Amino acid sequence: MAKASRMNVSIQVMGLKQAQKQLAAQGKKVDSVLRGALNSTATKSRTERYVKPMSKLFKSSVLGSRLGNADVRGKLTIKRARKGRMNSRIIPSSSSVRVDDYRRWVFEVLAPTRARVYVYGLRGRKVAAGFVNPASSRAVPLRTRGSRTSARGKTYTTKKALSAALGPSAAYWFKQLTTTQTIKWTTDFLQEEFAKRMQKELDKAAK
């Protein structure tokens, strides 16, 4: 299954130098304010811009649903800002997702015993890595090919026993969802969150 290429989008806080000067005058540093704003933004952005739309693509367990789409959140790890690291990142899983873990999938008959498999994504359907045997009593999405990577980094395709058919990874959909609208939404949220936390810190210093 083809994987989405690596994607890096950087969002920065405006007015950071001015904030540093303001807090320095109060004998404080801006670091904790910035880390808090970055981590809150990453968490909120993951939920609003990625988890919610992706939850319409993937099935969820009963427990996952009760825990606010925990199954989908598990595919989108947050590497949080901390002391010594002033950035917060959302890292989507690049592992292919089983076709039967998608909410909707269909197959197109090509031959009496072979059918192409599709999963439904954000904008229509996408071909999956696998097939269905329409002549079987149970139309199960399967695959018979796998791959392995040598020590030199070369990928070989190998035959192996039947296993579950695979659809696109969370990283594939993450890339599609990272639009200019998402970047603007995240930038605006970060600015508001930073300003709110900055004001709270200044108010504390003034007491």
C-alpha cells in the first residue's frame, strides 16, 4: 500500500519577542507560556481538524467511542513541547489501515474470482491493496502480497499467506486534511491561546 510522503508545516507565534520583553521586565520568562500555548493548540487542532473528520472514515470500538474517538486519536500522536524543546507536533501513523476497519468499502468485479477493493475517504473512494473473491460465500477483503526491506534499504515484494487487505494510512488522510483553512484555523487558535496565557501571566506578575 502506498504511503503518504512526509509532510512538515510550521506555525509560529507572532509577537513573541515583545512578549519576552514584557515578561523579562517582571522577572519572568516566556517559555512556560509558549509551551502551554503550543501544547493546547496541538491538542485542539488534532481533535477539531483531524480526529473529527477521520472518525467518519474509520470504525470505532465501543470503548473508543466512549473515550472520545480514542481509536482515531491513537493514530495521531502528539509530541509535546517541554523544557528544552519549544515545539509541539502532531505525528500521524504511516501504517496502512485494514479495509475492514474502514466504515465503508466496496468492491468492483473484474473476473469471476477477483474484484478490486475500494475504501471511502474524504472525497470519494480510494483503491485499496487487496482483492475480494466474489464467488466466495463471504466477501472478505484480502491480500496475498507483502513487502520487506533489506539492510540496504531496498524493498522486495514477496508472496505470503492470505491476510487482511489494506487501505490508506492515517498519514495519507492527515495530508489531505492539512489545507490552507486548517493552517489558518490552527494559526489563529495559537495566537489567541498565547495571548490569553500571556495576559494571565502578566496579571499574576502585577499582583
